[in-house]
Amino acid sequence: MRPEGLWKRAFCKTNMKMFWDLEQHLKSSSGASVVAIDNKIEQAMDLVKSHLMYAVREEVEVLKEQIKELIEKNNQLEQENNLLKTLASPEQLAQFQVQLQTSNSPAGNSSQTQGTNLQPSQAAAPQNSGPSA
């Protein structure tokens, strides 16, 4: 065999080993880099999750406060409604019922009945000697 053939065979063998070593190194480092990328993705997802949870908790607190305020407002309006009912005369309550029925009917939405509007001064003015609040 010629020396140049031996040299080619040795060179190829050396290159093959070098390529094999390089391939193994790349596989092992790409495996490590995949793990590193997976860890970074997991950390980013945890960060997003914690930010979302914080935002949701904050929103829940705001909504709880709004619910509390609405319940207080509803209680106040119910008390006011009950007071107005006790202070209103039977005629005023009847007029109010007619007005409600008229405004809830389809024909009543387009036409207003005259003389049945309950004035705020009428509702608030005591007509009888009922309980005072």
C-alpha cells in the first residue's frame, strides 16, 4: 500500500473520531441547552403565573369592595323606600301603582298618562301621623 493511502486512511480515521467526539459533545451540550431552555421557560411561566395571580387577587379585592358598597347602597334605598311607603297616602300609592303598570306595558312606553305622576314633594310630605324616623 502506498504511503499516501495510509495517510488518507489515518486522516479519515482521525477525522471520523474527531467528528464522532464533536457530535457527542454537541449532543450532550444540546441536551444541556435544552434543559437550560426548559428551565428558563418554566421560570418565565412561573413569573407570569405569579403576576396573574397577583392581578386576580387585586381585582377580587376591588370587586369585594364594590359589592360591599352596593349592598350598603341597596340597604339604604330599601330603608328609604319603606319610609316613603309609610309616609305616602293610599291615593299616592295607588297612583304610583298605576304609573308603574302604565310604564311597564308596551303601549304605556309611548304615551304618558296625565295626572298620575307622583311628585317627590307629595311622597315625602307626611299625610298621616305615622311612625317618624
